[in-house]
Amino acid sequence: MNRKILRLAIPNILSNLSVPLLGAVDTALIGHLDDAYYLGAIAVGSMIFNFIFWGFGFLRMGTTGLTAQAFGEEEQTASIMTLARALTVAAVIGVLIVVLQIWIADFSFWLVEASAEVERYTRIYFNIRIFTAPATLCLYAINGWFLGMQNARYPMIVTIFLNSLNIILDVFFVYSLGMHVDGVAWGTLIARYAGLSLAVILLVVKYKDWLQNYVHKLLLEVKAIKKFFSVNRDIFIRTLCLITTFSFFTAKSAEFGNVVLAANSILLQLWMIVSYGIDGFAYAAESLIGRYTGSDQQKRINLAVKYCFIWGIGIGVLASGVYAIFNVHILKIFTNQQDVIDTAMIYFLWTIAGPTVSSFSYIWDGIFIGATATGPMRNSMIIATGLVFLPTYGIGVFYLGNHALWLAMTLFMIARGATLTFFAPKHILRSNTG
């Protein structure tokens, strides 16, 4: 079982780590410019696009779960039709986002109370990056399908290529051409479409025989469509709560001023770096749990759950140790502004605790997605957001200031892990029957 987990997890970890590496490079590039508001603009801009794109993360997660179960059942037509439905939905939503960009921008800046400088440069960033929407969402669908097919290597190739190109372009635009947030946005736009092109090439070359199982009249089959949107509806609600939490965090950080916003964005980046590492095992859980659910092998489901947790929690504890030892040295990689570093150190204890307390919820997410037990995931996130995160900040901010944001985020992660643990015996960890 460990070998199967690592075969899926290692490519996922490598590809996942290139995502926060890109974010870290962007932060470091912009963080070494003259003013903190550039970094604030990247933080707010990234928050807006996280809200937009993460909301449609079901195109990746739901596609993985449904495809993995079809793979376990050895249903080639069901598998390829899942991809076709996901790509259709991704393309339609992506185009709609581009068409509605003016209203999306105005609504976003109405929600976020940033300084005039931050808003000005965020709009520059937004007006370019919004055109990545179709490519980003279609990549979600294709990579999700690859993972469901037990193929973690292709998403790794696509993601590493995309983010490596993005980093090269960002450095070129910012350092060589003297651009700022607009350079980062252009780098993202070009890299996204290059990544999508590579993904399509890999899909057509490797799965040419599978693609022949496409049946156009099944694209809108009522039963399959109902299941597709039922699973994805729950994931959408779950993800909406998640991005609301992270967006709320960034918006409230902006209210504390540009320096706190910059410090919080760096610390949150450190949380995300570890999450992408642990998510390698969560993705492995999605693929394996989905496969074993499809082939009705409960004993292997229970075993996969056990070992995915061992690996995921181990990474979380290791990361907490690294952060505790190298705290200020890590911060200096991201920025040379001493006021930002000093402010970040005040709140660094929360970043040390973050990887360990978050690891439980990340692994459970992968397990529940693979089993397409999306209702409990939705309920868990609603509880963690509405009954834990928001009340904790609302009460704590009067006494703790910015510390209240970090306390709320920490308790939010703990609540997610605890509620999913509560739901697991009924939906995942049944007695061994196969």
C-alpha cells in the first residue's frame, strides 16, 4: 500500500510544490520593490482570483472522484464522458468569467477595503490575469481526470512546466523589462495557455483509444448529469466556504494597513507551501479511495486511509519544526523590508503551528473526495466557517487585533479535521468486507 501511495503522492508533491514556489517567487520579486503596496496588490489580486478559481475547484476534485470510481469499475465510456462533461462546464464558465469581468472587478473592490495604491495596482493585475479563466478551469478538468485514471505523472509534468515557465516569464518581465504587478500577470496568462496546450497534447497522445469511447448523446444523460452536479454542488459549497475564509482573512488584513497585509500574506504563503506538500498524499487518497470504492474493496480503503494519514501528518510535523528553527531566515527570502519582517515575527508562532494542525483536514478532504462522500465535506466546512472561524474573529478582534485572524484560521483548520473525523465511521471507515 505504501508503494502505491508514494507512486501517486510523489509526482503530486513535486507538481504541487511548484505552485507555492511560483507564489513565493512572485512574492519575493514584488517584495523587494520599493513600496509595500506592490506586495499588497499581489496579495489582494491573488485573493480575488483564488475566490474566482477555487470556487470551481470541483472541476478538478469532482472529476477525480468520479473518474477513479469509473476506473475501478473498468467503465471506459463512463470515464471519458466524465472528462467531456467537466471540460464543457469548464469552458462555458471560463468564458462567462471573462465576459463578466467588469462586474466581478467592481464587486471585488467593493468588498475589499484596501488603500488607494493597493487598489490601483490590483486593478492592473486583475485586468490582465482575468483572461486566464478558460485555460485555468479546463486544466482543472484535465488534471482531475488524469488523477482519477491513477496517472499522477501527467499532472506533474503539466504543472511543473506551467509554473517553471511562469517563474521564468515573471523574472524576465519584472527584472529585465522593469515591470511590476503587470509583469507577474502577463507571465501567468502566457504560462496558463502553454500549460493547457501541453495537457491536451498529452491527453490525445496517451489516451487516443480511450477518446474513441466518447458518445455525444451521453453528454447530457440525465442520470450522469444529476450525479455530476450533485457531487460538484457539494464541493462547490465546501470550496466557497473555504475561499470565503481565506478572502475574509486577506480583506481584514488589509484593514490593519499595508505592512500587516504584507506580513500576513507572506505568513499565509508559508501555510500554503506546506498544504501543497501534504496535498500530494491527499491527491493519492483521492485516486486510491475512488478506485477501491468503485471496485468495492473496503479493506484496502481502510488501509489507504491509515497510511495516507501517517505520511500527511508526518510532513506537517516536519514542516512545523523547520519553521520553528529557520523563522526569520525564511522571511528574509520573501522580503528585505525590515518593518514587514518585524511584523511577521510577531505572528510567526501561528505559522509554526499551522502545518501540523492543518494536516488532518487536508488528508480527510482527499479521502472524502475519492469516496464522493461530498455531503459531509460540505457540512464540515459550513460548521468550520460559520460556527468557528467567523465568530472567533468577530469576538477576538476587539481583544487580540491581528492575532484574532490567526487564532480563527487555526481553529478553522482544527474544526475541519475534527468534524470529518466524526463523519468518517459512517461514510468511509466501515468494517472490512473485501
